[in-house]
Amino acid sequence: MELNVVELSRLQFALTAMYHFLFVPLTLGLSILVAIMETVYVMTNRPIWRQMTKFWGLLFGINFALGVATGITMEFQFGMNWSYYSHYVGDIFGAPLALEGMMAFFLEATFVGLFFFGWDKLSKLAHLAVAWLVAIGSNFSALWILIANGWMQNPVGAEFNPETMRMEMTNFFDVIFNTVAQAKFVHTVSAGYVTASVFMLGVSAWYLLKGRHIELARRSIAVASAFGLASALSVVVLGDESGYSASHTQKMKLAAIEAMWDTHPAPAPFTAIGFPNREARETHYAVEIPWVMGLIGTRSLTEEIPGINQLVEEAEVNIRSGLIAYDALMTIRTERDETPADIRAKFEAHSDNLGFALLLKRYVDDPRDATEQQIAQAADDTVPGVAPVFWAFRIMVGLGFTFIAVMLYFFYRASFRGMQFPRWALRGAVAIIPAPWIAAELGWFVSEYGRQPWTVDGVLPTALSASHLSVMDLLITLAGFTAFYSVLFVIEMALMLKYIRKGPFEDVEETDAWTIRHEHRLRTHDGKDPFASDAAEPGSAPLSNARHPGATPAE
Amino acid sequence: MILSDLIELETLRVIWWALMGVLLIAFALTDGFDMGVGTLLPFVAKTDVERRIVINTVGPVWEGNQVWFILGGGAIFAAWPPLYAASFSGFYLAMFALLAALILRPVAFKYRSKRESTAWRAGWDRALFVGSSVPALLFGVAVGNVLLGVPFYLTDDLMPMYEGNFAMKFLGLLRPFALLAGVVSLSMLVMHGAAWLSLKAEGPLAARARAIGTYAGMIAAATYALAGLWLAVGIDGFAIQGEVVRDGPSNPLYSTVIHGGSWLSAYSDRPWIAIAPLMGFVGIALAVLGLRAGREVSTLLWSKLAITGIISSVGLTMFPFILPSTVRPDSSLTVWDASSSHLTLFVMLVAGAIFLPIIMAYTAWVYKVLWGKVTEDDVSEQSY
């Protein structure tokens, strides 16, 4: 990688966005899971559910703080590092960001304080409403951010204005009801729900393995596995919806994900595994499953999906068309109102491809001076790194199916096998805790890296989007963010682990007293002796959070 | 869309200019006391319990307050894209420092009381101080720089460019006048934080806050007056030359701007704007008197009046300029040539008209729930 401002700005954006995205998925899912638990508490009045709400709420809070803190960077980084991008598409892209602030972030941030401080100040129902408002706010937040991101993938409802040298919004509803944005939203929030479910499942499994907080852990597994199963199914189904919409809007990204070099007669096969080689334009050792790709991408057996080589040829045609638009634009800019009508008409006819002409700016100041070779090069640039997205996509999908299997298993054991979980399964649940984060980051990577060389697909090349900064500026902030974020990460992890080890510590006496009474009632109803030994089957030790040392604060 | 023609572009631009001011003021009024309280923390609280009380006066609300800043950023992006593009990249390293400070704050709030260790807590207390005082100072420095003009220009493609090397991007901002403006904002927010503590805390803690707040108020008044004087005698203003087109396309290069004359000529053109600095001085005076007399609610309101006046005075003095350029004045951004399109301004105005009242309503409800003094008994396991 060349050490220039654009590449460093990309690196910094990737670093800060992917770091931010470590906290976002857990916030999205845990906010809902906590609200569900509090709902059960309010409906049943059982203290154990309040304890669960507070315990998972505390972990939510630790995670939320860093999500908010790192989100501040994102809001300003477009202006700091991507000033031409901000100028060029701010008229459209800025709106969903501002709406996110107004509709979503305000909601979650205002009520999250009351969630933690309001237990004694609010009625039960009011506090429950607060918990749900936090959850709704967080999830709305994702909606607006993905509408903004969806527009970068599929820029609808906007056109170029030669007078202001930027894209301007022509239809607000096209922007918010962008099909790509809708599919991405549900896919992303579902991924967040899976992340939180796997997290909750893993932590609870660890408690069961240690024989601690059994009541809390089992109920948490019941909630997490049911919610996680629905979410894991939704991730895959909506991921498929994303693929379907990509086949119509981002053909190059889809072709790169599939490492599909040549257009295949319909229905195209799905390359399950292989080694894409960009120079040779072929995929070595490809294992293909016939028909599947055609079905996913087009939901038909007759529609063709274009391959990379064909799309490069199309890009070259678009570049030439874009050059006509660029030439007309230069006249319009100097003549303004005196521009001859035929030049205006020429511009209108070709303005959709203006972005392709801008691809040449990497090589020449004035795209009209580009040589044939440079045009061919620019067309070739429209192919993203094939092998990275090919592999990232496959790992992500593999993990997605794994989550379905895991959730299905635990849901089955929790619902139909009396909450008995074999130790190997519990160990497995602990081991896969990091997996959803890997899947989420890979998903981000496929989506954003797969969009290259564009910041806004077909409209604005990445190479043109960055700010006028020096390499030194970038090195300073890159080093600063790396150091700062690493320290925060260590602190965050340490706190998370500390509070997971500590376990629930609020309302312990009240909850334990209730648990004992509750067990007593259950046994009496069964006609069993309430004071008989509770040494039932191993792994099902029924009670008491208070008996083991972990329940009291260790420090 | 025909609906958007209901309001003329010129009117929308003025409304959005005012709304940008409203958002900045809302941020200063709410998150302003958080920053003031964070700055006061090492000086007013002597024991860990006192420190926890101080932090808990803002603990449940700072997160919501901070959203005014995020929303301000988003609104500038949506309504004034050229300003968003030119200012944040021009102030690059200063923005980084600001972000780092602002990131420290939420983390410090959340993590401080999660461990008993004294060193751990002392470390986060310092982080809170830095995360509160540095932004409070830098916001003023940024405003001072905007008044002085920024060394940027726009290419024919409207790409913002800067003169000066990377070190200048930060050190170059620390010009004497800008630093003075920084002192105004820092002292003003410390006064505001003191007014908040006087309302939310009791006993010696509140007394200490009031004592420091009194001095901060006096410094704010003195530096604000000095800055006004400096503007009158030592700093050139900017003016649009020739016919002013108010509803033209948002291309700053279409207008001609001269760097010269005085910013304060605005006060002879529009004498009514003198009400803003007047509000500033009167607000500070009454807030200082209130702090001395130990009045609580009214002091906070006077402090709010002072902040509203001081921030408004900057905007009203510069109108219609929002980011003047020193190196090529023609590139200066004004209300008339740096906005979003007609449609975007209209859509965002509709959204703002719906959601800002809702936000204010539920924020008011949250403050009502949390009304009352924070005492030693309130500082429990769940708090900061």
C-alpha cells in the first residue's frame, strides 16, 4: 500500500469504523434483550427478572459508553478526512445523519441515564418504558446510519448540479426507502441481535459450568436462544435479500464476492470455495455448486449475472460517456446561463456517468487528456480486491449458519430438555463468544471494501474524496487513535471481565429469598417434600445465588 | 417536490442559519454545565464522596446533553455541507484533540466508579477534567479563529484547500485573539457549571462552587469586553462586495468578498443586534450576584441568558458570513452561498419542526424526574 493521504485516510476510517462497530452490535441486541427481561419482570413481578435486567443492563452500560464515545469520531470524520466527499454528497448524505441525531440518538442518550439512575425515581411501568425507549432509540439509530450507508451503495433520489458542483437531493423518499438500505438495516440489526444473544448465551454457559448464578443463567439462556434463533434466521434471510438487491445495484461487488470472472450462462453456479487470482482473471481449484448463484442473485433460472470481465468492458463504455459529460460540464461552468442548449442536452444525457470520468483524476488532472491506456486502467480499477471479499464473505456466511445451529440446539435443550445442557455444549457456547464480532466486522468489510474504488458507487471515486491534508497530519491522528483506542479497549475488556466474574450483585437477598420460596412452592405443588435434598441430577443444582463466594463483591 | 416551494430558499437559509445558532446554544446551555462541572471537579470536591456527588449531579443527563453536539455536527453536514467540509478538515488536528477529549469524557463518567482503587478513580477524575476543560476552551478558540478568518480557499471544483503546514493546523489556531475567545468560553462555562452545582449540591461543596463561579463570571465579562474592544480596533472584518444574491446556487465562488473594514459595522447597520452583547453582560452580572447571594434557580437562568447572548452576538456580528477566508476572501462561506439545496433544507426543516419539540419535551421530563439535590445518600453502587 502506498503511503498517501487517501490510503491513510481509508485506513483511519476503517480502523475507527470497525472499532466503533465492535460496540454497536452488542448495544443493538443487548438493549432489546434487557428490555425483554424487564418486561417479564413487570409482568410477573419476579425479582429474579429484575436482577437479570440490572446485571445485563450493567454490561450493556459498559459497552454503551464506548459505543457512544467512538461514535463521536464517526460523526465528524467525514468532514475531517473526507472533505471533498462531504462537499460533493453532503446535500444527501448529511440528512440521514442529522435525522439520526434527532430521531434516534437523542432518544437513547437521554433515557439511558434514567435507565441507570431511575430505578428508585420511576414507577415500574415508567422504568420499563424508559428501557424500551433506549432500545428503540439504538435501533432507530442503525436505521438512519444504514440509510446513509445504503445511499453510498445505491445512490438514488439525487442528481448532479453543475452550478454547485455537487450531488443534490431530488427525492427524499427515494433516499429513505432505498431498497439496499432497507435490506441492510434488517440484516445489520439482526446481526446485532445475534451478537448479543451469543454473548448472553456464552456468559450464562460459563456460569453454569462454574455452578454459579444458576437461576439467572438458565433464564438468560432461554431468552437468548429463542431471540438468537429468530435473529440468526433473519440475518441469513435478509443477507440473501441484500445479495438479491446487490445483483441489481452493485453488480461488480456481487461478481467480486463470487469471483465470477466471466458471465456464465444462466443460472450461474455458486463457487463454494476456490482461490481467486486477479492477475490471471481466474479462480483456481474452484468448487462450484450449479445453479445456486443464479437463484440467489436473480431468483430465476434465466436471468444472467454479468461477470467481472464484462463489467470492466461496461465501465470503459461508461468512462467514455462520462468524458462527454465532463467536457460539457466544463463549458457549463464557464458559460453558466449562456451555455448553448445542445451542450446542456449533452450533459443531461451523459451526467449519470460523470463519476466514471472522475476515475481518471487519479492519473490526469483533466480527464479529457487521458490516454487510451489510462482509460483502460481506470476501467480495470473498478474491480475491487476479489480474493479478500471472496473469503471474507464465505467466512461470514459460514459463521451465520453456525449461529443458526448453535441457537437451534440451545433453544431445543432449553425448551424441550428441561434446561439440561451437556458440559461440552456449554464449553462450546463460551468458545464462540468472539465469533459474531468476527462475522460482523467481515460483513462491514465485504460491504465497504467491496464498494471500492468508489465512496459513492458510480458517483464519486474514493481517490477524489479525501481532504487536503498532509501525510504527517494523518500519521499523527492515526497513531493517536490507535494508541488511544487500544488503551480504551483494554480498559473496557478488563471491566467487562471483572463484572462478569463478579456476577449479579444487586437485590441479591431479595432474589434469593424469592428463589427459595419459589422452589418450595413448585415442590409442594408436585407433592414432593420441600426440604428433601436438592441433589437431583448433576448440572441442575437448583438454587441459591448466595451460597457461593462469587455473589459477593470480590474487591 | 412542489411542497418545498412553500418556503423560499432565501428564507430557508436564514432559518437554518438561526437553527445552527439554536443548536450551538442548546449545546452550550446543557452540555455547557457538564463541561463546567467537569472543570470545577478538582477544585470544589475534596473527598471521594464529594467527587461522586459532583459527578452525579450531571451523571444521568450528560449523555443526552452531548447529543446537541452530535446533532450540531449532523445538522451542519445536512444544511451547510461546504462549512462541514471546509471547517473540520481545516481545523484537523484541533478537531482530533477535541474528539480525544470528548471521547475521554463518556468513558470517564461510566468507568470511574467501577473500581474502588484510589489511583483508578484519581486517573478518571483527571480524564474528566481534561475532557471537560479542553473542549470548553477549544470551542472558544474555534470561534475566535472564525472571526479572524481561516486560511482556506476553494478550487474551481469547490475542493477546500489550506495554506500552511501541518503544525500550523493546530499551533496556527492558537492566535492571541483566538485564545482570548477560548478564555471567554471556558470561564463562561465554568460559571454555568457553578450555577448548576449551586442548584444540585449542598453545603460547603456548593459554597466552593459559588465562590469559584463568581470569579469565573467576572473573568468572562472582562475577557468578553476585551474581545469586543479588540474587534473594534485590531481586527478586520469581511464584507460582500456588489449586489448580494440571496437565493442563488450554493457556490461561494460566485460572489466577491473584501477583507477590510470592521465586523462591528454590523452594529451601525443593524443597531437592534446590540441586544445580544447586552444580554451577555446583564446575564453575567445577574448570575454573579445570584451566586454571591446563594440564589439557585434564577442564577442558572441568568447564566443561560448570558451564554445565549454571547453566542448570538458572534453570529449576529458576522452575519451573513459563516466561515471567512483570509487567503482568498472570495472563497468565504456565507449564509447565501454555502447551504444545502432548497429541497434538503426544506425536508430537514420539517423534520426539525417535528422532532425538536419532542426532544425538548422528553428532555424536560427527564430533568423533572431528576429534580432535587444530589446528596451523600444518593451516591450508591449504581451511580458514577
